[in-house]
Amino acid sequence: MITYLKNTETGLTELDAPSQGCWIRMQDPTQKEICEIADLGIPQDFITPALDIDERSRTEREDNGVILIVLRVPFFQGVKMDVPFTTHPLVIILVDQFLITVSKWSCDMLDDFASGRMKGFSTSKRNRFLLRLLFANANKYLRHLREINRTVEGLEDQLQLSMRNKEVLELLKYQKSLVYFTTALKGNEFMLERLQRTQLFKMYPDDEDLLEDVMTENQQAIEMVNISSSILSSMMDAFASIISNNLNVVMKFLASITIVMSIPTIVTSFFGMNVSLPFQEEPLAAVFVIVIFVLISVGVIWVFMRRDWF
């Protein structure tokens, strides 16, 4: 699907055909649509990286001035997926007349820009628009990381009394997400450093300042994901031990109950033998037997409680 968007006096407007200063948004493009955009002077191998889920972050420049930027963007797949949060490639192509974005999957960040929820950007100012996209992407990582931290805190409360592996496996899912985030953010950082070394944003001081802000936000996301990953790894190790300890406590309690419950069986079995026994002529012999095994059971329970075995 191809959408042509441009800022006009009435706001962001969808066009029927590309024009100078517009934003060309391509989502899951077909081969016909790729050829259509290639006719505008865009190399096809600048468009196809968006279709490769493993494409790394990078930037290239053609002799005719066309600039390719491959960015890894965060993507929420759902809490029931093996990896709730992952990353996908987003291709941004800069040409003299317009800016092109290409993505295989739906991108919330681009939806925010296309719907008008993101204010203060102009499609005709391609460099500033690019920086706004980069800044929004870094913020998206930070929001997802905060959501991951909140989810992990909820799982932490459940794990304190858990004796199952379910919660630990849930933590493992989010640890995988953090690994994807770490790899993507570091790749984005190298790409941003390469952009900083170019003359692309040297013309306007505001653009340079915004690029510095983007790099700061990206670095903050990297530090945050590293901290979260370290905490999560330590937490998984600790709670694996807690689950094992909780299971041992339950087994100890059940063993104690089994011992106490076996005492009446032993006593009654003794008095049930077909030989001469004490109290066998007494009419209240059954009461005496009950009193004996109750006293023994209470004594055993007291010993167990003193030794913290119960």
C-alpha cells in the first residue's frame, strides 16, 4: 500500500500522486508498487531492505544524492507471544523532492504521524522530519521499556509464593525482548553516529541540536535496557531458587503430617495384636488407646515445631 501525504494549509492531507515536499509512505508494498516508486529514481535495493526482518541498521548514500537509512523500530506482538516485544526494520529514503518510508509491518510511530497526533512537523522539511522520526523512535523504545518493567514487577509479586515454572517462563519471554531491544538500539546508535559525521544536518543549528537530543534519547534507552536486562537476569536466578525452596517447604510440611498421621496407626496396630496387652480387660480401653496416641502425636508436633520442621 502506498500513501502520499503532504502538509497543506488545512493540515496533513492525503494526495493522489506524489508531489514535491510530500511524504510517501509504503507499507508491505507489492512488486508493482516497488517498481512504481523505482520509476521516481529510487533504486529498488533501497526499498527491499524493509522486507527483510533481519536487516541491520545502516545508512548509505548514492552518487545522485539519494540517502538510505535503515532503522530498527520496536514492535509489540502481544503478551501471549513467545517474544512480546521485538524489532522490525524501517527504511527511510531521502531525495530532493520528498521523503519515503518503507515498512513490512504496521508501525505505530508512523501511524501517529499520519493521523496528525504528532504535531509540529512539516513533510516539506525532510531533514527535520527525519529527525522527528528518529526522536519518536527513541521515545517509543523508552515507553516499551517502561511497560516491560511494569509487567516484570507484577510477575515478581506472583513469583514470591509460586511453586511453578510458569512465572519464570514469563520472565524469560521479556528477557528475550530485552535482547532484541539491546541489539537494535546499538545498531541504531552506530547509524546515528554515522549520520552525525555527515554534512546532512550542518546547515541549521536547530537540526544539529535535535540530532544531539535523538542520540541522547537513544543512549538513555540503551542504558535503561541494560539495567533492566541485568535486573531481570538476577531476578530469574533468585526466583528459580525461591521456587525450589517453596517446594522444599511444602514437602517438609507434608512429610511432617505423614509422620504425625502414622502415630495413631502404629498405636492402634499394637493394641490390635492377638496377645495379652495392657488395659485389655478394661471397659474404657479404647479411650486409653486414643489418649495414648493423642499424647504421642502432640509430643511429636511440639518437637517438630521447636525444630521448625512443621
